[in-house]
Amino acid sequence: MAGMTLEQLKIFLAVAQNLHFTRAAEELYITQPAVSAAIHNLEQEYGVKLFHRIGRHIEIAEAGKLLQVEAQKILDQVSLTERGLRELNNLQRGELKLGSSLTIGNYWLPSKISEFKSQYPGIQIDCTLANAETICVGTAMGQFDLGLVEGDVKPALQNTLDYEIVASDRLQIVVGQKHPWFEWGEVDLSQLTQTPWVMRVRESGTQQRFEEALQNWGINLSELNVILVFTSGEMAKAAIENGVGATGISELMVKKEIQLGTLRAIRVIDNREGNGAIPSTVTERLALTSAERLALSAVEGSRGSEVERSRSVGYTYAEIVRPFFKIKHRQRFQTALSKVFEQMLISSVLDGSHQHLSVI
């Protein structure tokens, strides 16, 4: 028995992904007969059918589905091992694969990557941006060394992923100049149901946190007049600037527009009877590490004067604070590069270098 080779596994995966022998050959820069021979040899060696030939088309068979999952794991582990060996040169060369949700990737992460690159200029960083759910799933599947998300880690993935707060952000309710709230500057909780809303898709970390805040405030999403739903925060921001309703959006995304006066952040007065504190959706659900406590303590401290002022007149301003999570696979081999980048993120929490801007 000769056994399967890594080259055969690479060829098999290319065929499984393309469901086409010629396209797999083109992708791997080899001949089509070489692809056919590799698949034939695997099938002969183990006495199974990896693909069903249906006319000019192929479909992956049950044995092929099993091999596809396991082959991907094997090649991922080989890739990690190769990278680990290359990194034994004092991190002068190597590759770091990051996955980030959109707000973090566009507004918070670039400065962290720049800081890392200044210390390790020979390192290649490959960063994929997608919604929070996609990044969590991708990290669980081994596509990324580290993930960064502002949404929740789904219960189904919590046994697979380690997650830790490395920064925090606020969502602000904002409106454009044509909206009546622009002149008011603040509204009661009860008034949130009286305006059109622009929302993000449900898979968005921003949307998840906004819906949690609504629930904490006793408001069901179905009570809001949602007129537009976008996949990106930039699209939602553009709609609001053009006078279409209100939206909940990261303060990182609208800082410039608020300074220019094209958008205004609206403070929400929480005047519910008996309200004496602003609940934290994070501390209600998570057993916090010391770094996470420090992160959220910084948030609480930064809003102190506003909270004290509002309490002096008998109410508090409701605010939406959301953590930025660093996530990684619990059992997957972690490269030296990944450990160094992770430590840099954790250090930024401990030294208080993450900033919080304004209070809703």
C-alpha cells in the first residue's frame, strides 16, 4: 500500500471545490491527465468512489465528502507547521492571517497592524473583512489565526473558540440635518418608536448589539419602523446623511461627520421609573477575565461626568457599550506570530491605550 500523498490531497481538494477536472488542473498549473490520474489512484488505493461521473459533470460522493473535510484539516496543519518553522528566524519572515468584522477592520484595526508592522516589517499580514458571524465561523474552521469581532460568539461555537475583550466601542443613535431630532439633541426612550429607522443585517455585530440594547430598554425590534436594511455601516451612514430616518452606528464611523455637523449623535434619556443604573449586557452574560474587567472599567470611568450630571436631574442617559472580542481556536496550533500579535492587543487593554469617545 503506497498510501496517499499531500500532492494527491491538494489535487483532490481542487477537484472537489471546482467540481471540474480541467478547472482544477488550471488552478494547480498541471495537466488534466495528471489530475485524473491522481483521483483514479486514490479511488483504486482505497476501493471507494470519490466522485460520481454524470455525463460531462461530476458530483462529490459520500466518501469524497468525508475526504474533503479531513484533507482540508491535514493541509491546514501542514501549512501551520511550515509557517511555524519559518518563524524560527526571529520573526523576520512569516505570515499572519487575521479575520475582522467590518467596523473593527475599517476603523480600529489598521493602527494595530501598522504598529505591528513597524516592529516586524518582514511579516506579511493577510486580513479578511466580513460580518461578525462569518469571522467566528471562519476562525472555528481554521481559516484565521485570530479573529476580531464586535458581535456575540454564538453558543454553538463557544466550546470551540476562546474569546477575550481587547477594546470597546459605543453605538450612537445618529440623525442627519433634515431630521427633527437634529435640533433636539436628545429624546426619551418612548420616542424611539416614532421615527423611521435604517438598520444593518442581522449577521452584523452592530445590529446584534443594537437589538440587545433595545431589549434592555423594553423595546421590541418589531415596534420600530424599519424602512431600510443595509449590509454595511457606510451605506447606512450615507442614507442618514441624506435625511432618511435614524440609525444605531459605531462612534468610530461617524466621528468625522459629527465634527463637521452633517450628523448629530442623539442622547437617549432613560427616564423609566426606578432606573438608577445603566445595565451592561456584557457583564450579565460573561465571566470576565481581568483584562476584560479593565476594559469595561475604562468605559465606565470615561462616562462618569455625564452620568453624574444626568442623575442630578433625576434621569440617566441610556448608552450602548459593546466590546471588541479577540477570538481564536481553542485547540489549533498557534504560531509565534499569532502569539506576538495577540499579546500586543492584550497589552493595549492593560495599558489603557484603547480610547472611548463620547457618551450617548
